[in-house]
Amino acid sequence: MPIRARRTRGARLSCGTLAVAATAALLAAFAPAAGAQPAGAQRAADPAALARPAALAQPAALAGPDTATRPGGVRESAPVFSYADAVRESVWVDTGLDGDADGRADRVAVDIVRPREPAAAGRKIPVIMDASPYYACCGRGNEGQRKTYDADGKPVQFPLYYDNYFVPRGYAFAAVDLAGTSRSDGCDDVGGRSDVLSAKAVVDWLNGRARGYTSRTGAERARATGWSTGNVGMIGKSWDGTVANGVAATGVEGLRTIVPIGAISSWYDYFHSQGAPLYDANPSWLSDYVNSPDAKARCAAVQDRITRATPYTGDWTPAWSERDYVADARKVKASVFVVHGQQDLNVRANQFGQWWDALAANGVERKIWLSQTGHVDPFDFRRADWVRTLHRWFDHHLLGYDNGIDREPMADVERAPDRWTTDRVWPAPGTAATVLRPATGTAPGVGVLDRDRAPRGTTETFTDDPALSELDWAADIDRSTPAKAGFSTGPLGRDLRISGSSTVTVTATPTTSTAHLSAVLVDLGPATIRAYNEAGEGITTLTGRSCWGASTPGDSACYKDTEARTADVGHTVVSRGWADLGTWADPGRGRPLTPGKAYEITLKLAPTDHVVPAGHRLALIVAGTDKDLLDPPSTRPTVTLDLSRTWARVPLVGGARAFDRATTGDPARRAGVQSGDVPAGRAAPARTGAPIPGEAR
């Protein structure tokens, strides 16, 4: 969970329970109960439940099977091992780096909890691993849990439920402090070599390829090969999931699967969008924020280097290449289970989109959940289904059980609060990129969206107003206002589904030497949605608790329940993208604009999966600064759009035919105007779950 200040409409969003007044959060953790609880879950009916292990097989666990057989003969790991008696230890792994330049190789702290019985019986077990910068500074999960230790420095509390639930089922759990954080050496470098290689070194150690020690400075070796199979699954939300992406992109042997939740795939795209600085685009302070107190004193040079290497201008530099995991997707050997909030305005949806498409292009086994939330963990928006699914995912990929999860639908998509659908592949089968075009309407800035090309010379004009946001523009879609150019269909006669990533190509003439552009797709019509723009980002945390695994006096398995926090709205922004017009010629370098000159640029919009219902309208809005999400340019330009050379490519299920059927009889369709020749070819091929390239705080 990277943390970053983000203004919201009247409030700040925090990462999990990290409510830092000066800096709201980048990446947090966890989600609401839904449906029946799986085996191992129980209500915290009495205080004693917090202190006692769940009912486990006792001596029989040593001799008896550690699997259960579900209907149909499907194997499933069962909670037969003692959590109370589990081995709890700390190891320091040599990363081979000297990030703090103190003349010694850095060691990262790894806190481990594992069942005692398998090793005593000569059996090895797989490892679930969460590498994080947040274990000491900020906490993990919806309740901001931190690691705790006893008087001898032995780990007592492991944040989150992974240890409580999976250790009794025969897994080890490893909580890794990234370099420079908590009890680790080195300096955090915000997604760079230190972050990625310090976590990779732990995977190597679990496979016998790196050195581990029983203390931070001592020479006594610690080895994992006596108890670890070497099969590792990395999981985590936000910054933690980001590191999992980065480690997978190294191709390290032994990493069998990753589960990135609200994770970054390219740090450039966390701080910039096509050259435009996203709000508070400054990575260097993140390392200072998460570094331990002693690291702060020794890591100033690292922070200065990050600042110099990642300019505010948005120009692409080697530092961004180092932090771009998408470029190395071809190296990924692990399966990938992506979870992302489609309304995540912290780690925006383009982060998962470009990663997903690159993985698809390289034939990586993958699965995806897309929620309506903001930056929220599935444990807090779909708890029971999530734990059950994650259990089966790890059983399959780390224990090798043939439980069928690899043959089930690839995608789960939340259509309305707590209402989910599935798809065999994602984007949905039958999706085709369909060219939609804007044209003038009844008043300036109130235009029409259709498939017909506007006549040459048709224009719309807007003036950048940094005080207004995408929600303001959408609310004024039918009013002539100076800050936006809006275009909409008439009421749809049928549902219209968008599935995948859109682009918007504009030909724009600015009046000043700098200009930032925003493009958003909007569903115009009443709906009840998750309140992603309010505290909780789509969930409400309740006072009652449910338990997910076994507890000890120092580490409870019981977590506060949650429920959907909803809002009734008249319009929903379903996809968005931003760009600095100065990057029109080179996406890696901006340049001053010539006032009065026309420039063509294509904005990449974040992927979405959204159904615009019959009776609603689909709208495209083009404007300047998107308040709270984009920093304004140095000038306040007026921008003229050439509508004959402006269009959107929208991935519609059913393609152009679906659009035509949905808009048949729409009085806004213009008779007599020729359907367009589409620049750069007609509709793009359907993007499905097959290997086709595509789109990563």
C-alpha cells in the first residue's frame, strides 16, 4: 500500500486505517462478509474466542490426513495443525545489495509462522508471503494491524488473517519487511531494485539459493530447505501487491503464484498519466515515510537520487524503466490472480489493465476480480467468497491439488453493490473496439455521441478550470458550461456493455504553451453504487466481528465485519484518462506548445467492465484539469477540439452492431451524415482473454 496524499471531494481517503492527516493513503487492506462462511470461519460469540485456537485435531493431526475431501472427491487442505504451538521465528536474509552504502550487504527481516507438526514428521510445506513496507510505520488491513514481538524479539502478532487461516492448513506464512523498513537494513526505493530484489532474495532463500541468518548482524545461518518445499505464493494489497508484481517480473524460480490486490504495475503511471502529473506527483517522500527511524538518518542520499531521477515534468527516465514491471511480463512464470477496484482513484485501474494485457500476451495463467469499490481489499467487500476462493487458489498452485479452480470462469465482476457476475474470459467474449464520434448538439458544449463523423470545420471549445472535477462535468452534461465539452447518446433502447480499455483521440488547438487534457466516459442515469468517493471507499466497518482461523492471546483471528456503503447517484463515471498535450509527439518527453496550432493525441482510458442500462445514456466528456486527480498546467488554456478529427474507441460487447441496436430510434442520430472512415483502421479486433497485448500505487 503505497501512501500518497489525495484530495477528495471534501475529504481525504486513507489507506486502510492509516488515517494520516497530512498524507492520505496509497494502498491499504480488506473487505465485507457475503454469504455463508467457509470452514474455519466463526462468529466471535464470546471474548474467549479471541484467545483460544479453533477446534483442531490434536494428537491425531500428526498421523491423520491434513486434507479434507469435498463432494466430488475434490481435495482441500484442512485445519488439522496447531496454531498455538506453531513455530514463530525471525530470519534476516542477505539481499546482496548495499542500498544504504554502509559497506555491508543489506539484510531484510522475515518473520515466519509455520506449523510444527509437518517438520517433525519430515514433511515440507509451501509458503504464503506478504512483503510490505508498512508493518511498522502504518499497519496493515482495515484495522491497521502491526507486527508485535515479545521481550525476546520473537514475533507474536502477524497482521491480517493469512497466518490464522492458512497455518493450521499446512502452510507457512512469511511477513517480509522491505529494505529500509521496520527491522531491515538498506533503504526503501519506492518500487525500484531495492524493493523488488529484497523480496526476491527471500524467495531465493526459501529455495536454498540465498543466505539467511538468525540475527541482523550475526553469523549463525538459518536455512529453510529443511521445512520449505520452495513453492511460494506472494499476496498483498497496494504497495505489497506491487512488490509481488515486481518479483514475478524477475522470473524467479519457486514463485508459483501472486495475488496483487489494488497493485501498481508501473510506478510512472502512478505518478503521471501520459506526461501529466497526477495529484502530488512526488515519489521521494514515500521512501522517507516508510523508512525506519534509523534508515531515515542514512537514506537521505537515496531520496535525493529518487527525486533527481523522477522529474515532475513527467519525462520518462531510466528510473521509471526500472520501476516498470509491465515491460518484463514475458519473464513471469507465476500464475496471477488480480483483484482491483474499478473506482480505485489511488491505484487507478489502468495499473491492472496494462499488466493484465501484457500477461495475456505472454500466455500467463490468470484470474481476475473487479469490484465497484475504491482502494479496498476483497476481505472487506466479499469476505466469505474471497477466503474460500483464495483457499482453493493456493491449494491448487502451492499444494498441487486438482480442485478445478483453473477451469472455472476467469472473471468475477461486481455489477451493483454485492451483485456479481462471471465471465469465461476477460475482457468479455465478443468484445470489439468500436469507434464513437462526437458532434455538436443544441448548444455549445452539449453535443451528440454517435458513429457518424462530424463535418469538417465542426468544433467545440472549453477553458481549463482546475476548480472543477469529472463529477462536476457529468452533473452539467446537459448544460452549456465553459469548462467542458460533453457528448452523449440518447436514451438507450438496450443494455450496452463496455468491457476493456478505451482510448480517446483528440485534435486540439490550445491558446497557451501548456495544456492538460482529461477524457471520461459516463453512464448518465440513476443508480445505486458503492460510495467509492466517501470514507471507506465503498464499505462501512461494523462493530461485530467474525473469526477466520485460529487465535492465540497475542494474535486474534477475529476481524470487524463490513457491509457495502452505497450512494444513489444520477450519473457514474466509468472510465477516465489524462494526458499532457505537450507529449503529442513523444510520450516520453513533453515540449512547449505553439498557441493556435492543432495537435493530435490519443488518451488511454482505464479499463472497465460496466453495463449502461437501457434508458440510460452513454457520454464522453473532454475537458482540462480533473480536480483532485490531476495537477493543473502552468497556464490556463482555452482548447478548441476539431470534432471531425476526434473520436473514441470503446470496447463494446457485440461491437458496432450492439451500439446501433441500442441507439436505434435515437432522435439524436443525425440523418444524412456519412459514417466515418476510421483513422488507423476500423474497429480493432476483439480483446478477449486470449493472448492479445494491452495495459499499472
